[in-house]
Amino acid sequence: MYRSILVPISFDEDRNSKAAMEVAQALGDEGAKITLLHVMEEIPGYAISYMPTEYVAESRKAVQAELDEQAALLPNAQGVVVEGHSGRTILDWAESHGVDCIVIASHRPGMQDLFLGSTAHQVVRHAACAVHVIR
């Protein structure tokens, strides 16, 4: 069905990233490229000053290692770590890399989502490609 699939990965406990990866594999054509993408949100300046100087670099390295480990379980998959705002960065990355499907795990929405919106909601509303949401 799809040739290039993007699976945004969140390490929150209420996200079923494993199911999203399984669905991505099922939806992909033979030889489809699957990208596991994690967006590291910018740490506010007032908070970063309280963290060790190597915190961001070490965190990025640990996240990349985890993504690489997960990508090794899928054929033709890779892990990518980028920085930015989750929703907008996922959409921009998908558009600039010719993604034809996004498979995103979502949490069960609560009241806060009525006011703040969720990443999955933003991706579904604004993606130029197919989006499959996994709960």
C-alpha cells in the first residue's frame, strides 16, 4: 500500500509505539521504507540552566540508541531524532521526505486536549498524506 511510512515515536507510557510499528509494517509495500522519528522538544531556557551541560547531548544519544534498537526489529527501517515542536516537526519532516503514510500512536484524549490539542490531532488535521492513528 505505502512506500514511505513515518512512525513518530513517543516514549510516554500511554503511547503504544509497538502497535504503531506493527501497523506500519503491515501497511507497507514490499521494500517499504519505515522511519521511526522522535522529536525532542526544546527545553526552556529557565530550566536548561539547572541541568548538566551534557544533558541534551546525552539524552539525544540515548534516544537515538533506543530508536536504532527498535528499527532493527523491522525490515528497511531507520531511527531519526530531530528537534522542534512535535506536531509541526512531524508534519514538516513528512512533507520534506516524501512520506505517503504516517502511523501515530495516540493516548486517550482528556479535557486538556480540548484546550491544548494533542500531537496526533494536529498531525491528522494537517498532514498531506494518509494518517493512521493507533490507540
